[in-house]
Amino acid sequence: MKIGFIGLGNMGAPMAANLVKAGHEVTGFDVAGVTVEGVVKAMTAAEAATGKDAVITMLPNGEILRRVYDEIVPAGLAGAAFIDCSTVDVDSARAVAEQAAAAGLLPVDAPVSGGVGGAAAGTLTFMAGGSEEAFAKAQPLFEVMGQKAVHCGASGNGQAAKICNNMILGVTMIATCEAFALADKLGLDRQAMFDVVSTSSGYSWSMNAYCPAPGIGPQSPADNGYKPGFAATLMLKDLRLSQQAAVSAGAQTPMGARAAEIYERFVEIDEDARDFSAILPWLSEGAG
Ligand code: NAD
């Protein structure tokens, strides 16, 4: 396929590189002038999108996405898949999808989980929103860049799935860290606590797969000085998006709101830009 790729940052660059490796012809654009081996460099976003079978965007936020879509939609080839893999607010995802569909394009919002490691290894999970036809057109590219793609329904539903998932993640990570901090004060050994909780009803991905206590459970950023991993700033971004969506949709999310407040405070004081699991040392130091 001929592919345009816009936004060649930490995630976009390795995703574009994997498309090249799979034999696709990729033209890329990034405002920062980034180049990726094997990717033809375009001078504008519109140039990258012109005449392509698929156009992928991997951008920082909804405002930038809307600006980029104003440039690339008029350049799109009728029937091209316009796949946005950025994490953005649901309203922006639906607005750009409507704009693209009105121009005869096939929009898909397809945020990812798996982080920079998953982008490099081609093992991302895509959560997709859009028509059956658009999803089918994007599917071969999801197979190159990832290991799983779930079609979540109409446009915006990919973003909805992503922020609901990450709201659960933020809340369970805080609860897991609180439980360790409490266990410490109660004289309960962290390993014993892990052994019980990881096989009892308190288990979760935060405890079992990404344990925030160093030296306990599987390898995680806690074992590496809380170097991200998944930075607390990115968790805060996603929690803010879920709160924005909750307000917009009139949903009650009191724990999500509290998690957003806690990460806001943490990010403000955390000079080392640590992983989102560093809530544990923060609480242990009594700072939380
Ligand atoms: P990044 O900041 O490394 O990359 C974004 C890129 O977009 C930058 O290179 C920037 O120069 C470029 N850009 C900004 N405005 C542009 C414009 N108008 N036209 C063209 N390029 C422009 O960010 P990232 O870590 O690659 O994340 C990208 C998206 O993926 C975000 O929405 C993020 O929330 C999401 N995401 C990131 C991770 C992660 O672990 N990093 C995981 C899942 C999802």
C-alpha cells in the first residue's frame, strides 16, 4: 500500500519503520523534521496524504489532530483509510471522522496500548472505531504494527475504550500503591502481601503484571528506579481525557476524578518524571 504517516515521534517512528519493513511505501511528515530510515520525507502533512491508500496520524492531542485533518482531508484519495492512532478526546475523534467521511474517506480512530516497546516490536493492541468497511481496510496495517485489533463500534468508540481502560488502570494502580503503603505501616511484609493479593480477589494487572513494589512480582519499572515504562504524565493525560468525556457524556466517575487529582498533584512535585507506579514511594515518603 501507499501510506502517508504524520507524526513521527516516540510511537510514530517505530510504527512507520515496521510498515516499511513489511514492504509498504511510506511517506512521512513531522513538524519537528524527524526522518525515519526507509520513509520518504514530505514537506507538509498534505503532501504526505496526497494520493495514498491509507493515512496514519500519531499526534500529541485532539487540537493538533483537528488542525492536521483540516490540511489532509482535502488531499485525501476517495476511499482512502484515514487512521488516527493518537490518544485524543472522544469529541475530537468524532469531529475529524465526520469531516473525513463527508469527504468520501474511510475514517478509523485506533488508539493503541503497548507503549514504545510495543510500537518497536510490532505488538501493539489497537482499539478501533469506524465503519466495517473502514476497519477492514485498516486491518492489514494493524496486523503489521500490532498483534491485536478490536473493532469497538462506530467512530470515537476506539478512544472511548482506551480512556475507560486507562481510567481503570489509574484507579487500580493508586489502590495497589495505597495497599502496599498501608501494609508497610501494619508490619505486613510486601512479599506476603503480593503472594496473597495476586492470587486473591484484590488481584489486577497493576498488582500482578506491573507490581509497584521493587523486588516483588514480575520485573516492572519499580525494579528500575521507576524509570518509565508508562510515565505519570501520560497517565494524567488519559485520566483528564476520561474526565472530559465523563463531563461531556454526563457520566458519574468519582474514582476516576479522584485519580486524576492524585496524578495531577504527583506530576506537579515529581521532578524525575517517573513512571505512574511511583505513587508507591511517594505515599511511603508521606508526601501523598
Ligand atoms: P511524541 O511527542 O513523541 O510524538 C508526537 C509527534 O508529533 C512529535 O514528533 C511532534 O513533532 C509531532 N507533531 C506535533 N504536531 C504536529 C503537526 N502539526 N504535524 C506533524 N507532526 C506533528 O508522542 P508519542 O509518545 O509518540 O505519542 C503519540 C500519541 O500516542 C499520543 O497521543 C500519546 O498519548 C499516544 N500514546 C503514547 C504512548 C507512549 O507510551 N508514548 C502509548 C500509547 C499511546
